[in-house]
Amino acid sequence: MTSVRIGPPSEDRLRLLELINGGTICQAVGIAARLRIADRLVVGPKNAEELARETGVRPRPLFRVLRALAAFGVFAQDRNDRFRLSPLGELLRSDVRGSLRALADDHSDEVFRGDAALLHTVETGETAFNHVFGMGRFEYLASHPEASRRFNEMMLGRTLEHDEVARAWDFSRYRTVVDVGGGRGGLIGAILKAHPNVRGLLFDLPNVVPDAEEYLRGQGVLNRCKVVGGSFFDGVPSGGEVYIASSMLHDWGDSLSMKILSRIRAVIPPGGRLLLVEMVLPSGSIPRRSALNDLRMLSTLGGQERTESEWRTLLRSGGFAVEEVVDANIPPRGIIVARPV
């Protein structure tokens, strides 16, 4: 038998090993997010025993999770096994703009279990999340209040993106903006705050409406924003001059996306505009973040990220023509501006 001598691990081998074990580190980050470890370290370094008492978990397993996260730079560990915030850990705080805490919490739970069944999607074409849970993700959220709260908190956490969108395009030229699938109101709230002469309408599922009203009231713009519950597959409220949909059409495949576009096309006025805040993929090879997002859409919702050419084709099929793609300083997303034809 010929023996094979294996030398020291190469950088490529180590990188691939980290990718193979990526699911484990995702869970560890999710645990830190769920237990709000970063929030608890704002006052200064703490050891695992202190953090375990505050969170009601076991100290030794928590120590091992935090030690692993420190190895990846999420936290810093000192010689006395106390943990403190690092620049990465700061992004897990709940009180910072652009926080990723809610995203880490959400993506390490229900979404992750859907990702684990991605092979089923490749083999059958069925969305992995539907296969695992027996229903689509939005049906799941409607019947699981805690999961819905985490999802809405995640979407609301995109305040930096919302502010950039509100600044990137001149909404003040129009009187009423309708946010289709607007969630708790982060985007329409930012638009209304940036453009005091504009009125808004937020449209989303009925179970989202109470949270949206509460959020918009807290932002001081509910007096200029109507909140309506319903399904955009059945119809979209009329009365808007600008219709905007942010990270919404990528949730769906082409046939369902065209159905949504047809509902908007039926009510948008001739001089109106449709704005899509979406990833616009380059042709050929794509950035890693975009690639991961596309796989997440595949496994979780049956949707997809699209190239500019694919967006133009989809919008044309839905009765719209693309006027421009605006760089809103939120890469890899942009604002696709379309008019009805």
C-alpha cells in the first residue's frame, strides 16, 4: 500500500475548512445575538459566569461559545477569560445604527433550518423552508408571533439603508408614496421624515399593521401615513403616484413577481413611477455577499437575486420600462426606477 504524506494545512485548506464549518459559527453568532451579549458588555468586560447569571444559561457551554467567537474576532478575550467588545462585536449591539443583532438572531434560527435542506431544493425544486416547515416563510411568520417579531425587527434594523434611499431620489416631486410590502415602516418612515410635503401609505399583511402603526407613530409621521392590511397578490391600494417596493420582489420567482407587478400596474397612474430597491447583480461572477443572498432566497422563499438585464425583462413583462438605476450608496443594492407603459 502506498502511503500518502500530508503536509501542514495550506491557506486554501484552512479557508475551505472554515466554510465547511460555517454553519456552526453562524449558530454561535446567533446565540450571542439572542442573549444580547454585546449589549451586556457595553459597561465593560465580563466573564462567562457573570454573563450566564444575567442570561439564565449554563456558564461552561457559554464560555466555549464566546471563546470560539473571540477566535473569529467577534469578541476579545483577555488572560482572565473575560470578554469585551471588538469592532465586530459592536455591530451586535441593539443600540447602534446599522446593528446586525436582529439579522444574526433571525438567520440562525428558522432560516438556518431551511438552509440545511438546500439539497432538497436542488434535487426537487421545492423551496427548502417549505419542505422543512410544511408552509411558506410568510405563512410561518403569520402564525408564529415571536418569529414575526424577530423578522420585523431585522427589517427595521436597516435604518442606514432606508435613510440613503430617502436621500437618493427626489420624492418631494410627488404627493403620495405607497410602500408595498413595507413591513413595520422603516423605509416609508425615513421617506416621510426626509420629505415633509409627502404623504405615505404602507401596505402589508394584516398581522403587520399594528406594529407598523406603532412604529410610525413613534417616528412622528403617522399623521401623514395611512396603514392598510392585505395581500399584494390580491391587489394593491390605489391613490399613489410613486409605488416603492424594497427587497420584496427578490422574495419571489418570476411568475409571482409578475403577478405583483400586474397588481401595481393596475393602479399606478400614467405619470407615476415604480421604485424597486433591490440587488442588481453583475453579469458573470458575482460578489460573495450577493451569492449568499441568492442562495438564501433559493432555500428560504423560492426567490432570486437578478441582473439588470433580468430586472428589465421582468419589469417589461409586468408592464413597466426601466428609466434608470440609481446608485443609492447601499451596495450591492440600488434603486431601479421604472415607468408604466
